[in-house]
Amino acid sequence: MQLQQQQEPSAQMDGAAASRGPGQTLEQRRAAAILGKVHGLGNNAKVKQEYRRLVERLPVMILTNGLGQTLAYLSSRHGDANGDRDRIEAFRLVSGHLHEMIVDERGLYPNGQGDLLHQLIKGNRQQLRQATDEALAVLSWWTKFVRAFLPKPEGEDH
């Protein structure tokens, strides 16, 4: 069922996402959406470095702590991040892009209000599983794109 769902356009996609490419697979739509977000980050190299660092860590964070805990961590850092505006902006962007990919692009919480964290808390177990699966699927593209198009964080050689 899941494989079939990834090969056929999803009935859950909203109108804007579905109109991106009729006949495209779900994977193609995911890639196109997240690539647009990575390319649209602007010119601030420090924000891009911090954004890349966060995105590269998200898969392990989600698998270890769960999507809800990971979103709570990202949210807690919006106003903290040691007062560094660039780090705060990177946390805000990553959190926002994750919300957009799950809620707006994939349409998993069509009637939800508020941010993704609050929607996860209010939702049921199936919605949490779907959102987690979608986050990990998006991250397979997202991590590749940040490594390909964004500068390495300072002090990292890999």
C-alpha cells in the first residue's frame, strides 16, 4: 500500500501541490518542493550553514526522539539559540519548512490550525505515524539537497 501510494499521485495532496506536476510521482513532488525551499534561503551564508547543520541532524533526532519531541526542540530554540540571530533564523526556517512539507504540501492535517507540533498533539496515532513517515521521506531529499547546495558548517570536514 505504501509503495503504491508513493507511485501514484496522492488524493491527500492539496491543490497547489498537486498542480506542480500532473503525472509526477510523490517522490518527484517532494523533491521539487524541498529543492525550492533550499534554493530560496537567501544570501546569508551563516543561516545557510546553520540550516544545513540542522537538516543533517533531523533524521537521527526524529528516529531517536520522535517527531513531536524533535518539533518541540526546534520550537524551543526559536527564541533561544544563545541570542545568535542567524541560528534563530535557521531554526525558524527548518521548523517552518518541515511544517510546510507535512501540512501544506502533503496535506496530512487539512483542517488543522496552528503549527505542526500542536496538530501532532491533537491528532491520533495514525496521523502521527503518517507525519513521521512523511518527514523521513522528505528528509531523504532534503539532506541530499543541503549537502549539494549549501556551504558546510564551519569546522566540519565531511
